[in-house]
Amino acid sequence: MCGRFTLTLDAAALQRIFRQFIIPPEVQPRYNIAPGQPILAVPNTADRRAEHFLWGLVPAWAKDPRRYRFINVRAETAGQKPAFRAAFRRRRCLVLADGFYEWQRSGKKRTQPYYFTLADRQPFAIAALWERWEGADGSVILGCALLTTRANALVKQVHERMPVILPPAAWETWLHPGEQPVQALEAWLRPYPAEAMQMWPVSPEVNSPRSDAPHLIEAYAP
């Protein structure tokens, strides 16, 4: 799974890099983005405007949004599962990030956290799904969930799953408005090359979702 990630650039820097998208001017660097918080995503709408979604997809049919809130979806089954198959075909998005955290485990306990980035430290786009949930009282939740796949050789040293990082060549297909064939989408949902990534241990302070500071992504000696 992917339970925390970062987007450490401001709006101006992101706009220079992601020229094909419209980045909101209020975006600020974040070093420990956690489930239930707002995340920056580009939905498959014609204007390619990035928006803030809740990290937690609630299926449109859910009666109680507290019982159904998905932060991750397995890429291998997203196109078939009742909770996600409609969104997989029609409501896709790219979540902007520049790193993510994973934890080594000892039994069921999380131990040492690690930070993963691309080798060139450039930001990237994670494949995700979005959904609009509307309550009987008129409340609305615009939420999304990240797609995960099997870990590459680097991430596998720490965890068996990783987020689906889509290369730029896949963005147009993923963000195409409307319904897309499942097979055309699934072809892109594979582990990112291990040789194009790097990792290092970071402070256990990242365990707390209340922590959000630049030093969290610095190398840490356990």
C-alpha cells in the first residue's frame, strides 16, 4: 500500500514542470501527506485543471461514508471490483507527488520508515481514481484513491506493494475524458523501473500525520 507521500514544491515550480496542467496558485510544499487530508490531483476532465480531493474514495452507492473510504486500490483488480470498476472506466486522475514513504515491518508492527523518490528527484504522477459521493443531506465528498501494484526490486526491500507511477507517455490515455477500455488502461499499470528510483531511511517522526516539515525527508541514521 501507500500510506504517506510528499509534494514538496510550490505552485510556481509545479506549473513550470507540469505545463500541460493548470496548478492552483495556493499550493504549498507538504512533507507528510496522510489519508483523510486534501491531495492535489488532475481529474480526467477537458480543462486539465488540478484540484484538491480528499484522500479517501467513497463509492457513490455507499450509505455511510465512514464505512467505505478507500485510500488505495489494487491495480490488478480495480477494473473488476464493484467499488471501483465504474471509476476505473470513467473517473481517473493523476495525483501529483515527488516522493512516498514505506515502512519495514517486524510481524505486524511498523518499524523503520523509508523515503522513495525518482533518481533525478523530479516530481511524478500516481495513477488514481476519483468519485463524487452525495449524501441525503446534500453533503458531498470528492475523494480519490491511489492505485498500487507489486513492488519493484528496490521497494521490495521494504514493502511488497508500491504506488503506480505513470510515465508521461501514459498521461493522455489515463486522462482521456469518458469511458476507456479496461485493457488499454491496465497495460500501463506496472511497477516503475527500480533503476530509476532511490530510497533512504528517514526519521520516525513521519509516523505522526501531524508532523510536516522539510527535515522529514532527510536521511536518518537509525
